[in-house]
Amino acid sequence: MEVITKRPKGTQDVKPSEVCKWHTVEKITAETAACFGFKEIRFPTFENTALFKRSVGDATDVVQKEMYSVSAKSPANGKDPDDFTLRPEGTAGAARAVIENGLLNEAMPQKVFYNISCFRHEKPQAGRLREFHQFGAEMYGSASPAADADMIIMVKTLLERLGISDIELNINSIGCPVCRAEYHKALKAYFEARKDELCGTCLERLEKNPMRILDCKSPICQDIAKDAPVIIDYLCDECKEHFEKLKKLLDLMKIEYTVNPKIVRGLDYYTKTVFEFVSTHIGAQGTICGGGRYDGLLEQLGAEPTPALGFAMGLERLIMTMEAQGCEFMQDEKCSLYIAAMDEAAMEKAVVMTKALRDEGYWAEYDLAGRGLKAQMKYANKIGAEFVIVLGGNELESGMAKLKNMATGEQTDISLGDKFVDVFANIHTANMFAEA
Ligand code: ATP
Ligand code: MG
């Protein structure tokens, strides 16, 4: 029985009473993205596995350990089964969609954002889920450090608009293939010397991509990596200049940051700038947002060489931070009017009035459960109705009723005739201002 009554490990339900938190974040992310000229893009929840292997990188934890790959049970036409993977992140799918739909032929830079679910087979813990959500943004076609600064400022603006403070920005440069070749040599030599102590995965990484060892979660490998050479000491002139210009722009914008030479990011496609926004309010999984430049990715996926950059923000961690900091969320809609009915004739009148109110955009309710007046009033209270009207024989006969303000107890006579909705609207608006 447990399998059908318990959600899968590492997933979350959002109760209707909590959904306003998600609406807040979705609205403000979309509004902020729009101010920076980003348009929403949507792409499939699953892609060909090869796309993630190629872009995220064969040697990464995400590809090696965390992907949910699926194939159809019966391949069409007796061909090999398709090999699909639920997206572990958004950059690969967004880049694939941008290329496939010819968006790189439009005005450049091309700027897109998305709010998506992602899937990674990780050990579930606070702030680490198997299905989680990301707000991400990607910019294609600008090699300028001003674009890097713009992305960082967009995240900063978003966090401010959500009311989040105390977020640390860490930046680093992980160079380009030119400077990284030199760095890899130095790194390889360093780890070769302590080869016997590395974990099995890192031994493989030593051959394939020694930089990934810096990202290993094993405490022993982390300890060894502590004194490893850092990429920032190996940057070529172009990468160095790019990084200096970015820092200058951030200084000009008065954006505080720390240069953290240890940030390498967990995905292979990054070049030059990488950055992370870290919250100190939500425990060990404090990285809310990670991003950077990936100038080689589009070419790697078959497009013309196109510089690109982006970031992704974990929405669960973002909401956790907002909760921890007491940030405000958008309020749920309230029921404007509950029409309680004492008999069948009153019920028919309530149906007609409710429809007229709903047509004007109000949340209006009447009894759908065949309850007596007392139970109807109890329900009106439970759903937090702002106003209540009770309809019975007297009201139908006189065409007048009492409109009760549930917060103040104040009662107003109201005509049930043609003008009812207009008059109700005026009283409702006046009450909103009085409350504010
Ligand atoms: P971490 O080091 O925490 O594993 P990451 O480097 O794997 O993060 P990215 O791939 O850069 O993360 O994803 C961007 C953001 O998405 C992270 O900063 C985090 O906020 C969020 N995120 C990543 N993995 C998870 C997860 N399993 N559960 C919840 N949020 C996640
Ligand atoms: Mg991770």
C-alpha cells in the first residue's frame, strides 16, 4: 500500500495553502527577467541522453551518478530503443532548443529564461531533492564581460525584489581551453603524487578531466584538493583581462563579491567566469544560484561558434531562504462573498447571483453540499469569506438583503436587483481600502 500512498523519496507536494510562495517566485522571476530583456523559452522535460552527456560532461557527477534515464519498453519499428534522460538541468535543453529553432539567426544577443522542474538521483536532504525546480536564464552571442556583469546584476536584482538579504556572491574564472591545458598539466602532476589516496571515481577523473576532482564530495579527496594549484594562477592574457573587466564593472555597480579560486562548478561546459550566490540561512545546501560562461557549448552541440553564458537558481532553496528571512509572499485570493440560502427558491437565486459575480471576476460561493444555514455559515468562516448574505423567503419577497462584513460585523442593506453586482463591487473596493 505504501507505494501508492507515499510520494517518491526526494519529491515534494505543494499544498494549495503554500502555492502562493511559488506564485510569488514565478511572478517576480518572470518580471525581473523581462526588465533585462529575457523572453521565456519552454522545452521538453526529457531529451536524448546523448545531449546531456555531450554538454554537461561525461566525467561529471550529474552524468555519472545522478541522471534518470529511461527508454520506451517496445521500440518503434524494431529499432534500437530510444535513450532518454529526464533533464538534470536546463542549459543543455535550452541550448538545443535555441539551435534547433534557428534563434541564433535572430537579433543577438539572444536572451531566454525558464522556470522548470529538474531531476537528479541524489541523496535527499534539506535543500537537496530528486525533483527540484530551477529558474534559469541564458544569453547567447555576447563575449563581453559586460554580459557576465549583466547576468550577475539580474540575479542580485531578483534577490532584492524577493526581499532576500545576506547573500554572498563568489566569483572565479576557470579560463578557456588554452589556459586550462597548462592548468590540467599542473593539476595532474599534483594529484598523481597522491594517487593512492584518491577515490575510485577520482582516479578515473585524473585521466579524463582532473578538474572534476576539485568537485568531489569525498572528504579525503576534498582534503587532498585543498592545496591543489588554482586555475586563476594559470589564466591566459585574454581570460585575465576578461576577469579584470568583470570585477571593474561589479565595482562600478557597487556589487560586493569575493574572488573564490576554489569555485569550479559541477558541470563541464563552463569557461572563464563562474559565480555562485550562497545563503547562510539554510544550512549546508546554501548555494542558491550557480552560473557562468560557456563559450564552447554551442559549437560542441553543432552550432556556429557562439559565446554564451547563464545561471540557474534552485527555487526550493530560494523559498527556504525567503521563509528563514521572513520575506513576504503574495497573498491568496479571498472569497469575496458567500451567499447562504435557507430554502430551494433562495438557492436558485444564489446560483444566479454567484454566476453574475464570477462573471465580473469575484470569487463567490454558495452551498454545494445541501447543508443547513448553520453549517453554511461555518463553511463561509472556514474559507475566510469577506462578506456573507443570507437569502430566505423575506429577502426574495422584498428584493433586499443584509450584506455582512465578516471582519467588522457591520451590516449594509443591499438590493438584489439588476445593480447588485455594481453596488457590491463599490462596497468591496471601499472595504479593501479601509483594510489597507
Ligand atoms: P550542489 O553543489 O548543491 O550539488 P550543483 O552545482 O549541482 O549544486 P547546479 O547544477 O549549478 O548545482 O544547479 C543550480 C542550482 O540548482 C544550485 O545552486 C541549487 O540551488 C539548485 N540545485 C541543484 N541540485 C539540486 C537538488 N538536488 N535539489 C535542490 N536544488 C538543487
Ligand atoms: Mg550537485
